[in-house]
Amino acid sequence: MTAAPLKVWFDRGGRLLRLRLARPKANVLDAAMIGAIAAALAQHRDRADVAAVLLDAEGPHFSFGASVEEHLPAKCAAMLKEFHALLQAMLDFPAPILVAVRGQCLGGGLELASAGSLIFAAPDAKFGQPEISLGVIAPAASCLLPARIGPGAADDLLLSGRSIDAAEADRLGLAAAVANDPEAAALAWFERNIAGKSAAAVRFANRAARGALAETFGRRIGAVERLYLDGVMATRDALEGLNAFLEKRAANWEHR
């Protein structure tokens, strides 16, 4: 029997919803993981006493990203639709979502973290959108990162595919804090800043603060998703890059 991809429980007297990716070490965001996170958020969205969510992961890495197999033509349309719906649900969630990151936070993993409110990073955390190195693009990050770190820094990550460390993520404003124990840092932030406040007030403040990003994402993601499906996936190099990754070989680019 396969273990559940996500652990869900309540902390801090029911005020904090805990979500933990539970498929280490990669914590790949496949259909099962995406569905489990979406279901947990939908189930607890209207619980009035929940003042925040803490999303973290088992193992040494937050997430290596989305399933590359599910990026292939037969599955990519359904995968993108479900993943982008999850990110929209995170952006629209009434309570702030805190994210604790250790190790690799790449591709869809960074898109997932970027849809949260505040990221707490371990010193060993690495953040990146390596999709370009596989001959494809990162649709959700193309909508989220410019708002979070500015257009120039977002262009750098999206066009280069390079990873940045926790210190650079902190400097760019992607990470709210760097701490040896990011889970403990997120919990301390919750205790210091949220626990003593009205959950109703926090939820309204969160909606007000995140409304612009949620609206921008909702307005743009459909067009970028179509660009991916109708443009990128029609190129020879997209299929070559994805297959080369799965076959563990260097890609042979034809630039078409």
C-alpha cells in the first residue's frame, strides 16, 4: 500500500493548519500530491479559527518539482490545469500560508512555495526554475516571480534556469528569513505575530494583501498555459529535452 503523499494535522490549539509533503526525498508534485494538497485546502478553507497554514516537507528536500513524466504530451494538459488550480486556491486561501524550505526547492516546488505568503529557508535551501534547461518553460513562475522578486530578478531565474541559495533568496525578498530550523522559525513567527490576534482580522488582512497577486495570476495563467501547450509543446526541442532528462542523457537541441 502506498503511503499518503501529504500529512495533515492541526497545531497550536487548532489555529494552525499543518500540511507536510510526505514523499521524500524528492517530494515530487505528481497528480496524487497535487490532489492531496488541493483537497486539504478545500476541506479546511472555511474553518473560521484557522489563522494560518504551515506547509513543509519530510526529508532533506522540499521538492524537486513536478513529475517530468506528467509533462509529456499525453498528460501535460491535465497536469497543468490541476496544478495551476491548486496555486490559485493557495493564492485565494483566506489565511496566510507559511512555507518552510530545506534543500532543493525547484521547478514546481518553487512555484508551490511562491504561491504561499512567507518562505522560511534553511541555509542549505536552493531555489530555481530549471525548466528552460529541459527545453520548456515555467508557466506559473512566469506569473508569480515578477511580483515577488521584481521583473529583472525573475527574468534572470526564468531565462537562465540557475538556482540561488538561501542568502540570495533572502536578499531578493523571496525568503522572509533564513534559519537553521525553518519550521521552528515559521512557528515562532506565527506565535509572535499571529497567535494573539483575531483569526477573522488576519484572514481579512491576508485577502487584502494578496488580492492583487491572486487577481494577476488568475488573469494571466490561462494565456501562459496556452503558450506552453500550443507553443512550447509543439517544438521538437521540448520533447527532446524532456526525454533526454528521463533517459539521463544530454539533449541534442535543434532549435526548433
